[in-house]
Amino acid sequence: MYVYDDFDTAFLTERNRQFREQVARRIDGSLTEEEFRPLRLMNGLYLQLHAYMLRVAVPYGTLNPNQLRKLAEIADRWDEGYGHVTTRQNVQFNWPKLTDVPDMLDALAEVGLHAIQTSGNTIRNVTSDHFAAAAADEIADPRPYAELIRQWSTDHPEFQFLPRKFKVAVTGSEIDRAVTKAHDIGLRMVRKDGAEGFEVIVGGGLGRTPMIGKVLRDFLPVADLLPYLEAVVGTYNLLGRRDNKYKARIKITVHENGIETVRDLVEARFAEIAPQFDTAATLATLARIQGMFRAPEFRQVSDLAYQAAHGADPVFRAWADTNLHAHKVEGHAIVTISLKAHGATPGDMTSDQMRLIADLAERYGYGEIRLSHEQNVILPHVALADLPAVHKALKGRGLATANVGLVSDIIACPGMDYCALATARSIPIAQEIATHFDALKLEHDIGPLKIKISGCINACGHHHVGHIGILGLDRAGVENYQITLGGDGSEDAALGERTGPGFAYDQIVPAIERILRAYLDLRTSREETFLQAYRRLGLGPFKEALYGAERHAA
Amino acid sequence: MSRAPQPHVVTANALIEGDVVYLTAAEGWTRDLKQAQAFTDKDEAEAALARAAKRSAEVVGCYLAEVRLTAQGIEPTHFREDFRRRGPSNYAHGKQAAA
């Protein structure tokens, strides 16, 4: 992975020194809250419902064991002993004191981490495929490109005050695990005439006005990546609306001006600025970064131990069947560690769990750890022979739940338990759905399903692209939950369709059960997933299952 | 029929700790809603809010929150204020830990 050089280290040290002084000036009264607020947001510090919240950037979701151990230390020393994995592959601490934050940032800097541009109207942390460099379906590792974009966008002087926040996702695979079509810019690696490049998707986004991104350029050569991105963001910076915060994202700019106009403006700007870029220097930087992302020397070991455990231990088998994905190297697997134990808070990881995962990554996983936007942890490279030992260790810390991709593997935003913007709670809904279907023993029968919950229309929980999406609202002073069906965050991205009136807090779990029982009745076979059945049948039968009983009773 | 004016409390987040505080009758800050001063007079509430909002060395984001006066003392009327006075529902952190 990327290793900081002297420039990076000096930059971070200086930035942290500045923020320490800004905090001191806020406390001694030299800065008002209005003056301080943008400064703290630039450094990832929010003031939430019950406390400050520090959002740590995890570039493209990649961590090494020492970084994860440092997060554990920070959680123990200055927080409540846990961290929360977000839907943009970051980590949030929910309980820091203002006076401790400068020390927390210094601790992060010791391992090359920071909280810069995790808030504000800037280019945010670049996200990527959590299976990068491990998935068999990949053209190339997208992370060196994500790192290049991170370096370009960090403290970019032109893009510190954009009309609104700006999110970039990069994938190296045809299988989209990075939700590229719901980002301001989505980059998908493609190959043309033997050369690698990107399909550039623009104007996707969820939130108040959900949109699926549109293709701006079907093939962008690697050498043009930075000037083209600069042209897109520069065009948006001028064209994007600043009169209305709800119409300020690039999706609205594209929608109001049309993709052709935006494309023409971007291409014109690109032609203008591309000559100012030193392509050879950029490619040299890229080559240097790629050198840091070289694949490990994969060990070739017998998988007999794996086969034996798979045959003999049903608990291990259930876990292996749901939580492993095919690795590009024979004899290895990608391990997804579920942070969704039934009844647990989606995405929360205690400091003990962090330390165990760091140890396992070091011992069995070539020192690689990923955080997924689905709020789980990935060990991308594990030899099959080591899986029984990994599983045993995970089990001892409550990390071996065999539910990845199933009904209880729910994305949930922090909702009104933490977030100042939320209109309803998300976490307890996720907890109750998970425990309910676990008690019914229906989880494995239902099969692949993505439930996503947001506690307000800003849609951090990606509910629009959930197979089942749940949106928590405040309806006349009472929590109310709307359901959408048929959303999809993959390469076949689609927005879910609203079923109708929402449900009260204590009615939402029974409503989800009615939908899923209808699916079990209607599917042609166990092989037809919920999403496939929905696409075949449409909203009708699910709506009937949801509301029919009420209507017949009325 | 117009609704009787509801009582309000002045609330904010503490500058250093970030946790929820309420203004008391002595114009100090308390972490316990029941110790807060409830204003039934709208003008008095607004005046107290204006004074509190100037105390930026102590608090952030002052506003008036509607409450009910019950036999058990001051109770929030909206669920958001109920969560704010108690803490998150998934862990006994925040005010619940201190209770």
C-alpha cells in the first residue's frame, strides 16, 4: 500500500499543528463558532446530537495492521472503545472531546492517517472496490489510481469551496462493488485496443434527488486522468448552483444543463488545461504508486486442512459458504468479516476486535485489511489452508457471523441515535430486522438480499439502491419508515420504487416480513433471488402483501 | 381554536464535551432536563435564548426546545429531544452512562 514520503509527513504535521492552534483559539474566544466551524469541518470534526464526531479518512478503504491498531488505541484512549465503519469506507469516532481532537489527529498521523476532507464542500475520500487486487474479475488494481486522485485532490486550491461535496469512486472490475453509478464521478476501468483506461460516469448520487450517473466519456486514457478530472470538477465549480444547497450537487448540474452541454464544456476545458499537465511526471508518480501496491508473493500450500474443516464442521462450512469470495490466485480466498452479528450495530468494531483483525491480517493475510462501504471488514488475501484458524479466532471475538449478503447484512446510517441531521433512527431497525429473521431461521432460506436503511433523505444508508430500502422520516412528530423495492447498487444500478405509505416504528419489521414471505411464496425456485423475483413480478404482489391486509380489513 | 403556548427550554451542546446541556433558572448549564428552566412566556424564552447564544465560550448551537410540564417534571414533546436528553439507543453511552 501507499507509504508516506517526507512531503506527506511534513504536510500532515503542519496541518495538525494549525488545527491544534485553531482549537486553542476557539477555546480562548479568539474564534467564534461561525469562524471555527468551517475549520473543524475541513478536519473531519462534526458536532452531532450527543457529542463531537471525528471522521477519519481511510483512503479507498485500505488499512494496514498498524493503522487498525492505532484506531483501536484511539478508541480506547479518547473514545468509547469502538469505531464505526461508514458507507464511504471511513471510520467514525462518536465521542471525542474537542480538547482531545488535536491529540487524536497527531496519533493518526503517526500511522499516516488523517481526517482531512472527510467533510465540507470538497473532494471527499476516494472510495473503491473492497475486493481490489484480489477479485478474479478485475482488469487491474484500481487503488493506485485512487491514490493518484487522492494526492491530486488533497488540498487542491481550486476545489476547497465547491458548490457542494464531491465524491469519487473507482473500480477495476466489471462487477461494480463500489457503487460507481451513485457517485459524483464514477470511474470504471475498461480496456480498449489493449490499453487500460476509464469509463467516466458523472452525476450519480442518492440523497434528496436520487440519480443514476451518466456516461460522460466512454474511454479515457490513463494519461489523461488528472487533467480530465480537473476539467470535470472545474466545469462543475463554475456551472454548479450555489443559490440552493439542495440543487448544488453535480447530478443537478447535469440534469439541468443536459449531459451533452456538460460534456462539451468539459471537453473544451480539458483541451485548454491538458497541455499544462506534465503527463510524463504524472505517469512516473503513478508507476511509483503502483510499485507500492504490488501483489504479495502468494504462498502455495495444500488446501487439505480447509477441505477437512469444510467437510467436518457445519459452523465453519456455513461461514465459508457465505463469507468467502473467489480469489484470483488459486488456493486463496477473500474473507469478509461480518460486522453485523445479529442484534449488533452495523459497522461497529470494538478495539479488541480491531486488534484481533490486525493480528490475523498480519499472520494470515499478507498485512492487508479493507473496509467495505457495506460496513464490513475484508481480509483480501487468505490461503485456504489458514481459513479454519482464521474462523476459530474470529469466532472467539464475535466476528464469525455467517451472514454476508443475507437479510441481516444490513447497511444502516447512524440515524437519530447519533446524527444531528437524522429524522428517525436507523440502527435499532437494523438490529430488530436481524434478530427477527435469525429467530425465524429464515435467513439462509431467503438467500441473497441487500437491505439498506437511511435515517433521513440524505441517504447515507444508500436506501435507494437497496433491494429493500428503508427511509426513516419524521411524520408529525412520530418516526415513520418508507419502503422502496428493487433498488440495485451494482453495475445494473437501479433506484428502488416506493411501495406507498410508510410504517410506524413498531410496524416496520412486520412489514419487511410480509414482503419476504410474499417473495418465498412467489419465487420460481430457491435459485431466483429476491431482486430477480421483483424484476419479474414488479411492485404489484409485494404491495398487495404489504397493504392488502389493511385494505381488506377496512 | 388556537393551541395554548407550549413551554420551552433553552438547550445547546457544550463547547468542550459536545454533550447536551440546558439553561437553568440561575442561567447556569445543566445536563439534566429536569433541572432546566421552562419558559412559558414566549418573550422571556426568546430573551433567555439571545443571552445564552452569546455565551459562545461555553456552548454551541443554542435553540428553544418545546417541552411539557408533567407531575414527573419537564418532559420533551418531540422524540428528537427525548433522544438528546438520554443518549443513543444502541449503547448505554452518553447521559445514560452517567445516570
